[in-house]
Amino acid sequence: MSKIEFSPQQKEQIITKLQKFMSTELDLELGQFDADFLVDFISKEMGSLYYNQGLYDAQAVLVDRMDSLTDAIYQLEKS
């Protein structure tokens, strides 16, 4: 699997949300460098878990849609 990368704008949004969360929920001020480092760590160490779960969810939706399509095709059969 290739490395999970974000655009500079996406990464800035993630960093801002992380800083806000740490401040609000943990009463901890997280500087720009530390937040950037933490985002890189989370992406590297846990990103694949979230990515894979997204794939599994997409696959489940696709299987459901294919089942519906198969049912629709069977309904078109002539006796």
C-alpha cells in the first residue's frame, strides 16, 4: 500500500482540528510542530486501519447493490 498523504490544505485542517480537540477536551495546548508530528504519526501507524475499513464499507455497499441488481435481473425473466 502506498503512503497516505494529504494535500497541504487537508493537513492544515487536520492539524487545526487536532489542536482544537486537544485544547477543548484535554486542556492541552499543542503547538504547530507537535501537531504536525502527531498527524504524521497517526497517519503512518493507524491510517491503514481507517483506509482498510473504508474499503470494507465500500465493498459491503457494492455487494448490496450487486444483490439488488441480480434480483432486478431475475424479475425480468420470462416464464
